[in-house]
Amino acid sequence: MRIKAIETVAMPGYPRIQLIVDNPDLLRRYPLDAWRRSAVVAGALAVFALGGCKSKVPADVVPTAEAGQKQPDGGSSGAGEATRRSVRDLDTFGGTVEFKPVKVKAMKDAIAKIAPLFVHGDGQGSTGCIVTAPPIFMSEDTARDIIINEMKKAGVEFDRSDVDMADEGLYVKNDGPVKDLSLDNYSTKSRLGFEFVSIEDFGGFGGRRSRSSVQSYDLKQCAENARTALKDFGKVPVAVFYDPVEKGSNRHRDRDGWKDAEKAARKKSEEELVAQVRDFIAWAKTEGVLK
């Protein structure tokens, strides 16, 4: 085996030390489990977090990746506000590790709290020839009204709709299941948006189309895909909700019975969506996203 020099080093996807140095409160809020179990480490961490230790690394030196690779702010080489100076160091086996100058935004812009998915309803259903309990899907308009009304009770007023996150610089387009994302509504004042995953989002959020006469939907999984994408590529707090997809009962054979079953399923779905929103509000207040 021949030893070959490493010409360049790609930046890791995990948080770098400068992010923690600039935001020491992160260590206090999100300590590693192994650190919690060590009294010595926990004590040192408390001193670090409370003391706001300063970095020994010059503020204008941040290792950056090759052109076109993802940067700490979620963008790519050549986009941003402040320019970092070059760093050339570590000559190993005749090779050089080089960090090229790029433009990046402030590190704190990379910190976006994405709530967990609050599960109320399985979000699954199938349509086609063998289905005896058809799924009752919720419309986007109905879902938006429910979410907006519940969030208004928490003091959040949404002033924008159908916000293309990439165009606004709030999301980095990628090659994953959720390549692009538009928020259903966004609050400029609260700097908070939400996305309701409906049957209309199925294909764009990683859902697989069937080639048979039966199509199955898993909107909860699609919502999880959207949440993961926002966590990896988003830059603002976003709440992700999904259609609970309740089913009409197959016990009813007459038309009036089906209508009653559909009405009951819609009511239950709306109640489950309200529960999702209220769980998010409780989480957001605990995490400081909402006051």
C-alpha cells in the first residue's frame, strides 16, 4: 500500500469548536450524556458556560471547506457577509491541509431550533380498489386555519404565506428527499414559520408513488423527512405538523352512514391537529422560542 498525501480536507458536518466558543450557552443547554455522568466534567462545563470563556483562536480565522461545499451557515463557498482569512497549516507526508477563504454569515445564524414531531394520529392511509376504510384527508386551507387560530392564542401572528425558504435565504437546497421547501405561513415578528404536510406534499417530501392500483400514504414519515431537512439545512425555527389521516368506518353500507362516518373522522383529525399545535406551543415556550 502506498501512502498518498491528503491535498484537501472537507469540513465536518458536526458542530465545530468556534460555534461553541461564540455560543457557550449551547453546552449548558445541550450537554452530552457522558458529560452529565462525570462530576469533574460537569463542573468544568459549568465554569465554562458561566464564565463565557473566550477563544484563543483569532476571531477572523474559521476553517472553511472547498468551494461549493456546505458552510457553517448552511450556505456554500462564496456566499455570505463576512470574509474569513486563509489558513494553511499541518504539512503531513508532503501534503498540505488548506482552508480557503470564503464568505460566511455569523455563526449564530446556523442555530435554528426545530421542534420534534408531535404525534397525534398515524398519518397513514391507502386509496384504491381494495380499500374498505378510505382515508379522510384534510385540506390545506382547513389545516392552516386551525394552526393559525391556535398559534394566535399563544401570541403569534403570521403575516406572510407560501414563503420560499431558499429564495429568502432560510433554507439550503440539497439532494435529499426534501430538496426545496416553502413554508405555509411565517411570522416576521416571532421569526417562526410552520409547514403542514398534506397529501399535496407527499411526492415532494419523500413519498413514493405506487405503480399499482393501490396507493399508500405515510404523511407522518413525510413530516419527519421535512423536519430532518429543516434541521440540517434550515436557518429559522419551524414547526412541522401533518395530516392525522383518520379513516371512515367500513361498518356503514348506506350513504347516510358513510356521511356520518366521514364527518366523525374529519372532526377527530381536526382535534388531533389541534393537539399537535398545542404540544408545539408548550415545547416552544419551554425552549424559549416563544415567550
